[in-house]
Amino acid sequence: MSAIGILLAGGASSRFPAGKLEAHIPAALAELRGRPELAGVAVADAAYETLAAAVGRVIVLGEPKLSAPAECVADQRPGEGPAVSLRDLLTGSHLAVLSDETRVLILAADAPFAPPLLLGLMAAAQSSVVIAAGEPLPIATSLGALRVAVALAPLPRLRDLAAALSAVPLDPRIVARLDPLGGALADIDTAEDLAASAPDERASV
């Protein structure tokens, strides 16, 4: 079964005005999140590399500054939220040739720390899955299920998408083994998130 990744990199950040996706990940934060190899890498590049390590093809929704060539689709409605932009991608012509059976793994570009092995496990699952209950990203499902979900109802938030897909959490024992430092649920919303170094800090989504 083939799998693709969608990296959500559109819109604008209101809490990190300096351009968080171009910011470089400090070594201390990369170590804290269990991905020391990402030290010094730009946030968007790190997220792209993470997703590309888990699936064969990555589609970037948005046009971030990436160091490597990428398949980017412009976000036509950056001010309306990622769920709306994702719906545009799913109902447009870009993915029309792909079958409903294609697995889709969705990751936010400001959440680069998920272990690729864990994301690969999600991509290979037979159902719609998330890391944990109440956490909308990362999420894996089939393209057919996504198409049905966005056709049935408006989805203003990614949480609405997870609910529409009836996504179930992975076994927490598997998550704990593959991601003991909780990197999969750590994102970067503010400058303070990027500078975080306290080991007991709770990751936010």
C-alpha cells in the first residue's frame, strides 16, 4: 500500500512574528525532544526531513523556504486555517489521480520532532490513527476517508477532521517505546517554545 505525506506549512503565525519555520532548532531543544540530529536545522526543513523519512512522497501545503527541492502546493486561503486549506487540496486536482486506498500521513511544519519510525507505523496502519486522544496531529488515514470527511461537513479545525475520521489513538505502550521523550506532540508556537530546555516542560499542540 502506497503512502504520501502532507506537510501543513501554510498560513501565518500570530504568536511568532519573526518567521518560526525559518528559525533554527537549538541543540538543547533537539536533544530534549529526542532528535539531536535536528540541531541547527531550520524548523520547516526538519519537519520535511522527518516526514520524508516516513513516507515515499511529501506534498507541502504552503510555500515555506526549504533547503531541498519540494513538491509544494500554494495555500490559497492562508488566513482561514489549515483544515480549510487541507480541504482545498483534497478536493482539487493535485491528488485526483491517487486512489482512495492511498495512505496519508499529515504533519504540521512546526512540529518536526516526531520519530520517523513512529510516523511510519502510523502510515502503515489500517485505520485512522493519532498519537493520543485529543491530539489532532500527526494523523494518518486513507485518502478515501479524507475525501469523504471533507465532503460531508465543513471542517474549520483539524480537531474536527480527527473527529470526522473517528481517529483512534495508538497503543500508548508503543508510543512510549518509540517516542519516550514525547517529541511527536511537541510543536513550536512561540519563541519561548523554540528556546525551551526544561526536561519537565509539557509539549503543546
